[in-house]
Amino acid sequence: GWTGRASRPAPSGWAEIRSAIDGADTFVFVISPDSVVSNVCLQELDHAAANGKRIVPLLRREVTGPLPESVASINWISLREEDDFEAGVTTLITALDTDLEHVRTHTRLLVRAKEWDGRQRGASQLLRGSDLTEAETWLAGAGGNEPAPTPLHAQYVLASRRAASRRQRVTVAGVSVALLATVVLAVLALIQRGQAVQQRKAAQARGSQPNSGWWRSRQAQAAEAVNLIGPQPDLALLLARQAALTSPTTQAVEALRSTLLRTNVRAVLRGARQSVFHASFSPDGKEVAWASYDGTVRIWNAATGRSIRVLGPLSADAGSELNAAWSPNGRYVATSGELVNGELWDATTGARLAEFKRLESQTSDAEFSPDGTEVVTAE
């Protein structure tokens, strides 16, 4: 618990007072002729109300003048000299214990959200794992409960979910690299087994010798593939593959091995007429959805790189920045953008299921709730 007094604190003490109020489950305001005219008491009361704290008014002495709005409309607990003291204390304890789990979660998340907000909203203060899941469940079920979640609560939980989604995409990409390594070993085994036969056939078909122009061009192609691994990994992979297939020399095979082991490219997805704004993996990592500048959202097979279906036509102008988000079960895709209404799609059939009307402000992102029953849009 924490108790404040009516005396004016030093400027350095206000931060401690505000922090104490933030960390308290309930703010008890003792009503008296002195407290309702005290600037210090009223500032503390205003801070508690602004941060959505549960306020319990306790009447100690009658007041004839106006009361602060934040306590005037709440039922008071009467503890005047003439009142039954034990009954009043029992009523106070009952009020403090009401919805205690909801109130404590409100307090815990508020303290963490305040810390996140005070540290430039850095990623290290965001919720993760079970903490994030519990916070989302609490926020979704808090409607009608007092104290109500504040805007800072919602911003903190939404930012945590966005960061978790980004980490999930990175994890899926790491799994893809591991799968690629398996494919690399299989490809190299096949190439090495047929290396001698392919090399002899190539020489016979072209009448080539190791010092011929054709042979040197294949060697140069293999060397160029290695040089392009960093800036253009997809082109490097194509050049190394072509060099190994047409002239599987030791240098060509080594170039292909180096390219496969060092590049992160698993597949090249082609088909967008213009730039791609956003790409995201399905929860099982088997499909990829991308949103393009041409106003389309395509779904691809992540293993084969083949286009499966196009969602649309979207209710978007060409040139609008689009985003696409998967539902937790992978059955639905939500699209959103700066100049468009949000839309819900069946990821299997490509059918439009619903449209979310855009507010006056622009909508730039959308995310599903953990159970997939709601979609949250944000500016």
C-alpha cells in the first residue's frame, strides 16, 4: 500500500508519487473539506483517474462545496465519526477485493507499459510468450470491467504482438534455410555422381579442350556466380547451376556448392508486376502471401515457389501500400493498406469473406487476435 499526504512534495518527489499510484491496485480518496481543496490531493486524484486506476471514495467529514468529478459519481464508503466503524472497514475491504485478478493485471500491465513508454518504446520491454497471450486474453475480455484498460494498455499489447509476429517470420526463415541445406546435399550428390559422364559428353559434343573459348567461358561463369553471392544471390545460384550442368568441372561444382551453402535464397517468387511491399509466411510455414504495389495479394507454395492463387480484385487503387496477415489457423488472410478498406479472405479458395470499413485516418496494418476471431487494424 501507499499513503499520500496533503503537504506539497519537492519537485523530485512527484515522480515517486506518480510511480506509487501507478503501482497501486486501488486509489482510496479520503473526502474531507481539506482534501477537496488541496492542490496536492487533487493532482494525485487526477493522475489516478488519467491512468484508469480504480478509485474508492472514503467519506471522513461532510463537504458542502463541489466535489471532484472523478469521485462525485462513485458510491462513497462512509467512515464519519458517527458511522459504524467496523461496518465501514468491512465495506472497504470488500471493495478492495472485488475483481482482484482483473485489477492486479490492469496494474501489472500499466507498470510495464509505462516503463516501455518511458524508454522510447524499445523492443526489450515488450511482452513475449505466455505473458503476451495472457495480456491479449485480458484485454479482449476486459469490456465492461472496471477499471477499464487505458489506450496505453492497448498500444503496448498491440506492439508486443507485432514484434512477436516479426520474430515468428524470422524463425520460419531459419527453418527454411535448414531445409535448403538438406536439398543442397542431395543436389551435390547427384552432380558428383554424374560429373565424369557429363564432362565427357560436353567435350565430345562441342569438341572442347580445357583451353578452348567455350570451356573458359564456363569457368568464368562459375567464378562470376561466386562473386554475386552477396549482392545478387538468386542470379548467383542460376549462374552456378548453369555452369555445373553444362560443364561440371571441379571449379563449376565448387562454385555451385559455395553458392548453395552461402545463399539464403530458397525459391524465387515471380509474378508481381510492380514492387512488393509486404510478405508473410503462413503459420505452418508452407505458404507465403505477398502484397504488391499493383494492388494484388498472391499466395505461393514456399517449397516449390509456384503461385497458388491471387486474392482479389482488392478494393484498392494501384499505388496503395498493402499488407497481408495470416490468421493463427492459416485459413484466412486479412489485407489492409493506407488507401483501402480492410478485407478478410479465405486463403484456400481466394474468396472475399468480409470488408472492414476504413476510418477517416489511414489504416496501414492489420493483425488477428490469438484465437483468430477478431482483426485489429492500426494507423
